Amino acid sequence: MTGREKWVVAILAAGVFAILLGIFIMATRTRIPVSHIYVNAQGAHLLAQAGEGATAAADWPGAFRANPQAADAAFWPTATLDFGGGHSVIVPRRDVLLWVYRG
């Protein structure tokens, strides 16, 4: 390979890397709209401590239903749930039983 070919390959590789890095950064910062979630007793306790109530789910014994407006992407072991008024609560993902997304 000539010097010019190496330069072109390096520029193309850097461009692909920059695009993939941009996609990853956007995916980690994106908020996903949520209709409601079902959490276990530990998750309901965490939500109650934060001032966001979770009601007992009539259709799922032992589960509790909460209504956040949005959540972060599923890349981390914890879920940041955004409720009304800009209030956020961090809950371990193992405490979330079911996600129901909008749309």
C-alpha cells in the first residue's frame, strides 16, 4: 500500500468509528416513552420511598403498577424512571417485571 492508500483507509476507518460512537452515545442518552410498568415488592418500596406510588396490579398477583412517563435505554443494570414534574427515580432492572411502551 502506498502512503496515500493508507491515509484513505485511516480516514474511512475513523469515519466509521465516529459514526458508531455517535450512535452509541445517542442510544445511551435517549429517553423511551413508557405507558406503565409492573414492579415487584422491592421496586414498589423504592418508588414509595421516592414519593411515587405504585398500586397493586389487579391482573397480576404480587405485582405493582407504576406510571412513569419515560425511561432510559436498557444498557445499564438500573433503570431511571422519569415521572411527572421532572422527578426521576432509579430502580434496579431486576425489580421491573414488565415494561409497557407507548406506541
